[in-house]
Amino acid sequence: MPFDHVLITGASSGLGAALARAVSRPGATLHLGARRAEVLEAVAESCRALGAEVHTRCVDVRDGAAMDDWILHAGRLDLVIANAGVSAGTGHATEAATAARDIFETNILGAMNTTLPALQVMAEQTPGPDGWRGHVAVVASLAAFVAGPSAPAYSASKATVQRWTEARDATERARGIRLHAVCPGFVRTAMTERNAFPMPWLMTAEQAAARTLKGIERGKLRIVYPRRLYVISRIVGALPPGLRNRLMSLVPPKAI
């Protein structure tokens, strides 16, 4: 079923922009947030052209006060997607301290700054047509299942939000709210354009958005795609850590 009131972070490009366009239709109200105002407004215009009412907010997900001010005053929210995230592959080099901090603050703290006020809003709402007060989807990654030496902070941050989302869903169901951990494989975005290595089963942002929304509508807690890469990730992630690191050290620099 379509969602009438949707809020998306990291909506200025990539998967966030594709999700925004995918939920756009007459009767839908969108709240789109990102750090780049001009690019975000271009996405908003494309959503308005599809019939949606769109409100934009130039905001950094790491700013808890700003996120509270935005989300707590957005009105009804049927679906919130914590999509904003960053990465910084290291190849075989040591991960820089500044990069690690930025990844953890954006991918983990940013997801919390999105999710927690959204849950507060939804807990006070009446249930929607599907019987739930609201849905919150947190975008993790298939990297959550593999401790990748070439991107330690990224894989750790995605594992954190994936585990937190799945655990929190168990308690939020009692309040009539659903959570969804979204774990994509390789998606063609500005983030992956710099990858100088093969990316198996690479998909477009539009394909990823469609799979994400389909999983949410079906009530899936863990939304993973493509399935073949998910199976490979689980197998590699289950290997003894020393063996896994030796095998992954054979992968070309910057590959994860």
C-alpha cells in the first residue's frame, strides 16, 4: 500500500532521491532532508512533478537538536527512511581517524537522530490503513554481515544499525510501530562510482528503491538484496576472523 506521509534523509542523491521519486504521487506529502540545498531542491521539484506535496530541510543528521526540530514538527509520519550515510574505503591502508569518526557519527548517530524522534511521533499517532502507527526503515548494507578490512568503520557502522533496528522492532511492535533493516548490495550511486573493482549484481538506485519499498510493504524486518550476494556475505562473514582477513587481503585495494 502507498504511504501518504513520508520523511527521507539523504534525499539529495542516490538511493534517497530514488526513494523520494518512488513514493511520489498525488496525495502524498514528502519531507526530504539533506545537506546540499540546491541539489535537494532539484529532487523536490522532480517529486512535485509527479504530484506530491514536498517540503525540504537542509539539515545534517549528526545535529540532534536540528533533527528533533525537523521531525517532531513534521506532522503525521507514515514512513520514515533513515537513509543518510557516508563511506570511505581504505584499500589496504590504515583507516584515518577523522574518516572513522565521520562514518560512525553519520551512519550511527545520524540514524539514531532520525529514528528516535520518528518513533516518538508515531507512538502518538492513530494506526493507518495497514493497522500500524508507522514504519521506520534504516538503511544498512550487506557490508553489515562482513567485517571488511578495507572499510572497517563502514562495515561496523552498518552492522550496528542493522542489529539495533532488528532488536528494536521487537519492542516497538507492542506500540504499533514497525522497523525495517534495509541491507542493499552494490547500488549505482556517486558513492560507488569511485570503486575501481567489479561490483557483482550492481543495480540502479531505482531498482534498489523498488525492492526497499516492496519489502517494507510486505512487512519484512530484514530487507536484503540481491539474495545471491546476501548468501555470499553470510558465508564469508561466518568464516574464522583470521582466515576471513587473509582471504579478503587478496581482494584488490578499495574492494569490499
